[in-house]
Amino acid sequence: MNWVQRKIYLYNVTFGLYMLDWWERCAFNTLVIVLMWFVLRYVAEFFKRKILTLVVTWGFKIVAAGEFGIAHWGISCRSLIWTEMEHLEAAK
């Protein structure tokens, strides 16, 4: 029994899947995969919002320098960031 087979066996015994039919195991595993997808999606969205909040709160912004589009970090006040965000939303 190699390492992967041992881990699958441990998973089946831990969750009691060894006593289920093949289609019941498939349904359970599908449910687990879908739930994990939603959890990972929520965590990714949570951290994306947290990072955006920190960027806006601390007043950091990325400024395009000239025509070449060289980005650098600039510090500005909140009102300037909100004005730029409103300008971008109005342009959509």
C-alpha cells in the first residue's frame, strides 16, 4: 500500500465512507468538494475586501507615471482616493 492509497483509506475510515456503496461515496465526495469550493471562494473574497479596505484606509494608491505606465506607490489623502474612485465609476 503506497502513501496515496493509505491517505485514501484513512479518509474513508475517518469519515465512515468504507461502509457506503460506490455511488454514495461519490455523492458525499461531490458534496465535500462543492462545500470546499464555497469556503475557498468566501475566504478569497474576504481577503480581497480586507486588502482593499487597508489600501483605502492607509491612503496608498498606484499612480501611473507618464505615458509609459510605470507604476509606483504614492501616498495621498483619503479624499483624493475617493474622488478618483468616483471618477472611475462615472466613466463606466
